Amino acid sequence: MILTHLSVRDYRNIPAAEFSPGRELTVICGQNGQGKTNLLEAVWMLTGGKSFRGSKDAELIREGAGFAVLEGVSQNQTRENNIRILVADASAGKKGRSARVNGVDRGRASSIAGTFTAVVFAPGHLSLVKGGPDGRRKFLDAALCQLYPDYIKLLRSCTRLTAQKNALLKQYYQTPDAAELLDVFDEKLADAGTQLSLRRQAYLAQIKPDILSIYRDISNGKETLEVQYEACFTADEPLLERIRAVRGRDLAAGFCTVGPHREDFSLFLDGRDAKSFASQGQQRSAVLSLKLAEAAGAQKITGEHPVMLLDDVLSELDDARQAYLLSRMEHRQTIVTACDASLFAKTDGKVYRMESGVLSEC
Ligand SMILES: Nc1ncnc2c1ncn2[C@@H]1O[C@H](COP(=O)(O)OP(=O)(O)OP(=O)(O)O)[C@@H](O)[C@H]1O
Ligand SMILES: [Mg+2]
């Protein structure tokens, strides 16, 4: 998968930009606060209209403009796609984020997931190691959504059922036939939740050998990373049994305390919990291992290597780790941002400069 061109209009601090990345490495350089991450985020938006910084519609539209438009041309082994993402401010009563692919209206931008595939690393993703389980679940869910369109439906159904059950738990004593209703929710949640969890477990098991070997290579064979999924049920205790067993606790808490929405996976560095043990550079290496393994997994599953989007990736890494990463960027389309373009001097990447939202090719 490659991006051949992106036109940006009124996105963040970028009034208008034309970006034609190379087939391998492209560097977007510039000083702090100039719009490098904004451009990388604009590329990521083509994967399904989501920001990797979790921003609201209005924040994506350039101040003073009515809407933002991103038009990308992607190419995979079999075809070229023209993807157009329009961002309007849904909170102002407009349509929000919508997409067109090859001129055909596809409705909500999230519906085009899988059309253009990318893997993004942003400094905020360091929370994959240090932060709460939510970020780790999102990592698995986002990867699965890009790979399998039916996974989005399963995820939405679990999220909806959990929200509905939470509402019932809060109103339990005021709701007629609440116990029977709760039985119905429990069965539906156990069924959908088991499917969701098994999909996540299978995916993590599939990319795990790559996660471990990439980490071993980044650290030059000096450290080992281990990954362990923490499922919401076991072979001995199926999800329905577990949910039934905690009904009293759920009622007291007013929300579902067991289910796929509470799952997690642990990362161990040389046998110790990476959350409390890993240094800054080691955390970065662990997150990069997850992201590079996600890309390698996508290539194995779909035959297409996703475009790599790496925001400020080399900082905090020692020379050996930087050299390893630069070597991984060969032969795959990779777009990186950097304040210091000299870090990429030894590569023959294409270089763009971003200054106050204005992009120019060097
Ligand atoms: N909707 C918007 N309208 C106008 N400007 C915006 C909007 N959203 C963000 N900006 C501005 O975009 C600027 C650049 O942001 P960006 O994160 O891309 O910088 P950067 O070049 O990646 O910097 P750094 O090197 O510090 O990471 C910020 O100063 C921010 O104020
Ligand atoms: Mg930035």
C-alpha cells in the first residue's frame, strides 16, 4: 500500500498543501509547532476519518474555516483509490466526518476502514506501556478494524450492549422485570464478548512472534519483551458464568465489572512488568515493536504492507536503535516527522519542510 498524493485544505493550521511522498522514506521536517504532526495526522485520517490525537471535529478544521477537506490517492497491488474525507463540525449540526471513495459517497468516514491502511506511531502511544488498559485494547481493536470489516460490527455491538446493561444496572430497582432483562443482557453480552475476546486473543497470538523478535532486534539482542493477554474468561470459567457470578458486585457498582471492555494485555521486559520497570527508550522500543509487528501482521494477512507514519520517532533512542529503525524504513513507504532532518541524512529519503502550516519540498 502506498500513498501517491495528498491534497489538504483547511486542516488544523494548514490552509492548503500538496504532498507527494516517495515510495520509501519521506521526512517532514521543521521546528516545533509548525504543522508536521498535523500533516501526518491528515494522512492517517484517510484510514477512516479518525485523528490519532482523539480530537473533536472543530479542532481539526482550520480556525476561521467552515470545513476541512483531505483528498488522497492510494495505490495497492491491484488498484488505485481516490479517497476524499470531509470534516464538518457535527456539534454545529453538520454531518461530521464523511467519505467518498472514487467519487462514491460512503457516508460516515469510519465506514471506509481497510481502503487505505496505515500504522501510526505517535509519542502519545507511549501510554501503550505506561497507561491504562484502554489504550492497549484500542491498539488491538484499531488493528482488527482495519483488517476485518466485520470486527467493527462486533465491537459496536459489545459496546452498545455494555452501555445498555450499565443503564439497566443503574436503574435496576426502579425497572419492572429487571432480573429477567438482566438475564437477557448477560447472555447476549457473554456471546458477543466471547467472540470479541477470542478475535483479540487470536490476533495478539498471531503478531506476538514478530513483537518479540522486533524487540530483540531493536535492543540488539540485549533485552527480551514478553506479551501476555489477560482475557475476561477462561476455559474452565466461560464468560456467562463469570458474568453471573459477579451480578451482586455489578449491581453495587452500577456498571459491568467483567467483560471484554475490561480486558488487557501485559508487557514484561526481561521478566519484569514494563509498566513500572521500562525506561523511556525501552518504552519507546516496546511500542515500536508493537506497531512494526502490527504492520508485518497486516502484510501477512492481507498481502499489503500498510504505510508507516512515524511521528517524532527517533528521539530518546540510542544510535544502535535509531540505525535499526532506519533500516526497517527501507523498501516500505514510511513517512516520518522530525525537527532535525540531519538524523535522516544517511538515507536517500524525500524531504519536505513545514513552516507555519506551509509545506514545501526541499
Ligand atoms: N484547528 C486549528 N486551526 C489552526 N491552527 C491549529 C489548529 N489545530 C492546531 N493548530 C496549530 O497547529 C500548530 C502545529 O501543530 P503540530 O502539532 O503539527 O506541530 P509540529 O510541527 O508537529 O510540532 P512539534 O515539533 O512540537 O511536534 C500548533 O501550534 C497548533 O496551535
Ligand atoms: Mg509534532
